[in-house]
Amino acid sequence: MGFGKIDYINLLPFYIFLKRRVKSLRYKQSLNYKKSYPSKINKDFKAKRVEAAFISSVESKKYRCLNIGITAKKEVYSVIVKKGESKKDLHSATSNILAEVLEIKGKVLIGDKALKLYLEDKNSYIDLAKAWYEKTSLPFVFARLCIHKKEAFYKRLANDFKKRKVKIPQYILKRYSKTRGIPKRDILNYLKLIDYKIDYKCEKSLKIFLKKAKKYLK
């Protein structure tokens, strides 16, 4: 089944770690074969086409999840809203609901395309993680690592990842900079905003968000 890969910069350190940690060539190859955007990975995980993946927070409550995920203590830059007519990002699940919870109207954008736009013109966009922090004084949890099988294996993997500081090789950094149109220094500065540990503050924040999100879930 393998791992469902969300090919965004925010998970780059994890996938570098995963490729170094896992010896199976077949498993490594599955990362590229089963990569997509968050809402598609949610569907693949639900259908059990992948055994583990970072699942959007609004979907993760249905599954077994570990204590790592994609979190932002304050701002995040890659989950934004452009003021104006409301429009959802079809690649997203959690961020669309977050905009509604925060009562922020506009066009929701996520991922590397959002990061590029925000870095080019911060004044035109609202950072949703920052807006959440200003309202709650809590970090925001965008996704959690969820599993269908091999619980012991993924727990060890998650615990090992939390203990390590992953250095991104220059050739990978250069490739992402070229393909995403974002300078290398901006990629590195952006990654400083991302945290992967889900601590008690994150758990508290997630509980509050999921409670508020019920109103907007169909």
C-alpha cells in the first residue's frame, strides 16, 4: 500500500528523513507513485489505497493518528485568503473550513502556489494560521500522520523524526526552488515556521477547531 505523499515544501524534511530511514526500494518508489494534493490523499487513505499519510485535520478524527503532523505556531504563509468573493481551494479540506470558522471571506489558497503569492505580496492576503493564533493564542494543526496498519513501525518512525533535525541537501533545495519559483532562502525561512510535533497546545487547539468545524461539515 505504501505512503501517500503530499508533494508540498512543508513536508520536504519528513520525506527526506523517510527516504533515508526506510531501506525498501519499493517503498521509496511508492512515494512518487502515490503523491498528490491533500484532499486527494484524504480520499486515497479513506479507500485504503495507502497505509499511512498526513491527513487533513478535519478528516483525521476518524482514524488512528500519531503525535506528529503539520502545525504552525503563528503564521504559516502557505495557507492564505485573498479578500473578495469566497472561493474554496479544491486541493484543501481543513483550510476551507478554517476560513469559515474564522469568518474570513475570500479565495482560499494553499500549498506552494500560496506560499509563492504570499511572499510576493503579503499585503494582499490573510494568513489563516496567524488569524487563528490572534483569535485563540494557540498554534494550528493542519494535518496529522494517520495509519491503517504497521502501527509499531510508524510510531518508531514518528518518534525518530521528532528527535532529528533534517538537513535538506543543496541539490534538492535547488530543484524545489526551480520548480516552485521560490528562492532557496525563502524556502528555508518558510520551513522555520513549520513544526511537526503535536504537543498539548496543539491538541487543545485541534479540539477547539474540530468542535467549531462541525457547523460547516456536510
